[in-house]
Amino acid sequence: MRKNWSKIVCALLLCLSLSACHKNQEEAIEVSNSNSSVKEKASKTEYKELKGRYKDCVSGVATLEIDISEDKMSVDIVVNWENDETELSRWTMNASLQGSRLSYKDSQEYLISFDNSGNEIPSSISRSNGYFTYNADKQTLIWNGSSQSRCQTCIFEKVSSTTTKEEEERRRKEEEALAKQKEQEEQEALEQESEEEYEEPVYEEEYDEEVEEEYIEE
């Protein structure tokens, strides 16, 4: 009888122990989800603070614009560097904030020239990876993670958190020009591929029996 009671008590203790473990596990999951939610909200706030126009205080000829991407968890960046009155260099990239680093992958660099009407003529140069170092207190971006030495000294200071209608129109035209350039490059690649696949047909001379008979009779 005592053995039976001992077994019953042991079973009850085991059930209580398992129930407590399950409850602790559920609480841990809730805390984890809560922390993730707080982290996500903080990231969205930081991205919102990043949005705006910046100017390089070192070169004096480079500008940077940041806009929040569609997923709200990254930003789209456009950097313009005026080489002279007839051309400029432009970088476009999508970046995400990791601590104090605004990191990007597969940045596209363009050389922009202008026709007589002032329309942009972009030509693709290269792609690269890198990062900016972000100082939230000073609202500056240092491009020390650039693959180009001239850009590594850039210190972009925020000059405005909004964009004017003129700037929005200019950016729209820039995006249209880049899209047109990309479409043209894809079309040229397809044409080149078609030329490589096409082979000139080889025609064999047909044997004319009538001509040979006439030649024999003569």
C-alpha cells in the first residue's frame, strides 16, 4: 500500500514539474517575441530619422539622398558627385542599418553625361559593396566603407529631412533615365546572344545533269 502511495506522489510531482517547465517556456517565447517587436519598431524609427538630403562637407561637390524603401526596413540611397559641368558620377544602392553601419551590397555606379537639351545620358561603370558609418547625434554619414579612395573621406551632413517638388521631379527623371539605360543594355545583350547563336547556312552547289549532257554532246 505504501509503495502505491509513493508511486502516486511521484507521478503528481512529475506532472507539476512538467507543467512548470511548459509555463516557463511559454513565458520565454512571449518575452522573445516582445523583444523582437521592440527591436523592429526601433529600427523603423531609425530609418525614418535617416531620410533626407545630405551634403559632403569635405569635397563640397557630392550630395546624398535617402528615402525609405517599400519594406520600411531598409533605405534607398542616391549619391551624386559633380565631376565638372558636363558630367557627374552617381551611385544607387539599397542599404540596411546594422548598429552604426549603414551597409549596402551590389551598389551600381553610373557616369552621367548630358546632351544639348540637358537630358541625362547614363552609362554603367561598376558594382561594389560597402558601408557608411552613421552618427545619429550629429546626423552625419561617413563613407569610409567605400571601394573608392576619393569617397572614403566623404562626410555627409544632413541639410534637410524633406525634399522639394523640384527635387522629386529630378529624381523621377533620373530613375526613368536609369531604367531606360538598363533596358537598352538588356536589349544589346539579347542581340549579341542572338548573333552568337546564329550561324550562316552553307549551300552546296547543285548538280545540273542537263548542263553536263549538253557539254558531252558538244
